[in-house]
Amino acid sequence: MSKCYFAHGGNELVIGGKLTFLPGASVEGGEGLFDLPPGGETVTLPFLADSTATTVAQLREDYNRLLSVLRDAGIIAPLQEVIPDDRDG
């Protein structure tokens, strides 16, 4: 059985193994797909220790600290608008 096949009437190519690009290969329609972050360098995030939270409140603090680090690094956008949370009903 092949690990690579076309699905959905040929509209999707499923790759179940390793995809290798040989020298001189090109990808059409993939503009920005392999771009590095602005400045052309990789982002190194500050060290965050593993959570040792034993309560939900402590876990929330650890989670919010992680979100803050990701925002500061530009990996996720800063808060721009509050989206209502409808989980409470």
C-alpha cells in the first residue's frame, strides 16, 4: 500500500512519508511558506520552567506567562480586541 496518494477526487495529495526537495526544485503557490520571521533570524524564546502547578489557579498563571512570552516574541498577535467567551452560557 502506498503512503502517498490522491484523495477527494484528486484535489488533495496526502504524503505519508518524507517529502524531499532536491536542488533546483520549486514550489508554486507556496510564497511565504518557508519564510523566516522578520529580520531573517530564528526566534529563541526565554526559558520557562515546567509547570509545577497543583491548583487550577497556579496552572492559569503558568499558561498566561506562556502566552505573554509568545506575544513578546511575535509568535502570536498582541491583544487587539476582546472576543466574548460564550462557554459560560
